[in-house]
Amino acid sequence: MPLALQKLGASSTNDNYYVHTQRGHYLLRHYSPHVTGVCRQQELRCQHAAAAVGVAPAPLCLNNHQRILISEFLTHSRHFDWEQMHHLLPQLVQKLVNLHRLKVQTPQLEPEAYLVQLAEKARQAGWSDADDWNFAALIKAARQFAALPSDIVLCHLDLHSGNILLQHQQIYLIDYEYCQLADSSLDLAALALNLQMDKKEERALIEAYQKFRPHSNPTEKLPLAKLLYSGFCWLWFKTLPGATDKVAQAQQTLSQLFSSNTA
């Protein structure tokens, strides 16, 4: 019997609830039925592995039929605020490196194939000549990206302030829906874009990352990784109902990146 039940902020793909019982505090995620292409068993495996090394709250129960995942709830936590938490960059990078070092059996993301998959769905919601130009430019970027040396690790692939929590000065990464093998630069690109880092902050991010993984070399790939990550977001938002504002925002970011990459 729940002692307390509170609906938390909803995302584009799920509704979140805080549940308090005599046994403890829990997060209940109820997945939206319109989201396809996400393997919840894979999500559970990745979150279990991340929890074992202190990167994620522990998942407790998955019910695919009811579209529910129950996890440990981080009481007294708050979302990561980059403007106020610059000093926590080393810890944030350490948590990311701990995730990247995990060995979990998942598919490997192929950026070009993923762009094609997203575009097929996005075209059903409307498509323009400008969309054709953007898509062609993204495919070109994906091929340039594939030609560079790769650094395949277990990536989160959805890193933004809402998926980074701070509890008692400890950082946790949540929401492992899209976690799979991919190039490490894509997670670094997500952080740089979603935390709105300037060039100096980007360099600090890369330097901190390379202290833990000195054989990685994300600097060369980062501009293309930012372009591809923004392209993923743009096409993904185009597939969601009622996401017009997010599509426009992603389109603006994409246009700015195209301009800076050709300057």
C-alpha cells in the first residue's frame, strides 16, 4: 500500500511517478505506447550495470506488458545545473567514463543507418525541400564520421540536464532507453550541446575525459559528433506528436552547426 504517490515531470516518452511505501522510496516510469524501437530488456541490463558501479540508481522491476519500470528513487536529488555546478565537471566526467568502461551486450549504433531509420518515420509527419537538404548534409557528415578512427564504448546517448541528477554531492545518470554501443564522442557532444558549453568549456570537458581515457581522441570527431547528435534529435522530435517547438529548436541548432562547420 503506497504511503505517498506523486506524479513527477513527464518526458516525451514516459510519465514518472514518485512512490513511497513502508519498504522505501521508488521511481515508477510508465512508458508511452507510441514509442517504438526501444528494447526495455536492454535498458534494464544497461541500468543494472551502471548501478553496480555507482553511476545509476538501481532498477528493481520491469513489466513489459504494463510498460512499467520501477527503480530506486534518489531522495533529495536535483537536476544538474551547469551554470552552478562547473566545479563538478571532474565527477561528471568520471561517471561518464565509468559508464563507457562497462561491458554490456547491446547492439552498436551505426549513425548513417540510424539517420535513415529516423528519416523514414519523420517523412510520415511531413517533409520539405529544406528537410531533404538537411538530411543529405547529415548523411555526408555520417560518412565522414565513419571514416575517422572509432572509439566504441557503452554510451548513454541521451545526456541532458534532466537525465543528470545530483544527490548529496554525488552525480547519477538516469534514463537508459537509448544506451548502447557507440562512439564516445557522441556522449561528449550531447553534454557540450545540452549544457550549452562554450569553446573553453568544451576543451575542459575533453581534457578531463582524456585524463581518464588517455588513448581516446575525441577532439577531431567532436564537431561531426555534435552535428550528428543534433540531427538525431531533429529527426526524432519530428516523429513525436505535439513537438513542433522542439523540432524548431533542434532545427536552429542544426543550422548553426552547419554554418560553423563550413565556416
